[in-house]
Amino acid sequence: MRSKLLELVEKEQIRTDIPDIREGYNVRVHVRIKEGDKERIQVFEGLVIASYGEGINKSITVRKESYGLGVERIFKINSPLISSIEVIRRNKVRRAKLYYMRDLKGKSARLKEIKRK
């Protein structure tokens, strides 16, 4: 059971500049990376295969193919390390967790895009 005070503090820290992200969306996540005393932004682009938690604890798992290998990364949505998130494409899916995408390659790994009107 969460206290009202804790919910109030969390509500202040939830980011409002992040779009609504769901499983099946192709996203581009801009992540701040520190190397020594320098800071740069690295872009990670892929398919959201899972999301967990709610509120301040919400996180997503993004998967991409890189040089023939599958790379997955978990991002905390409200982290200050995330510069921004862009939704590139919205795909139609019927499951909450898309772990089956790990086994698919080529044409079988395609998803249908949701057409906007």
C-alpha cells in the first residue's frame, strides 16, 4: 500500500515530455552517455517488446538487430539519462509481451502498421 505523500512526490517527478509508448511500437531512444568528462547522446532504435511497471517505475525493453545479432536494452522511462523518445511507427500487436520476435527473422518478423486517419 502506497502512502499519499509518496504518490505526491512521484507525481512531481514523472516526465510529461515522453509520448505514450506501447508494445509493438518502433521507437528511437536518445540516451545521454558519459565518457570521462564528456557527454554525448547515443540513439537506440528498435521495437518495444515489453513494458513493465507504472508511474515513476515504468520501463520498456527495446530490441534491435545489429550486424545479425539481436540487441535488447531496458530503459527507465523517467530516467534523467533519457534525453528524448520518438515514436517512429505504431504496429498492430495482440500480445503484451512480444518475446516471440526473438526467434523470427526476415519477412516473418514484420508487423502490420496501424494506419492513422
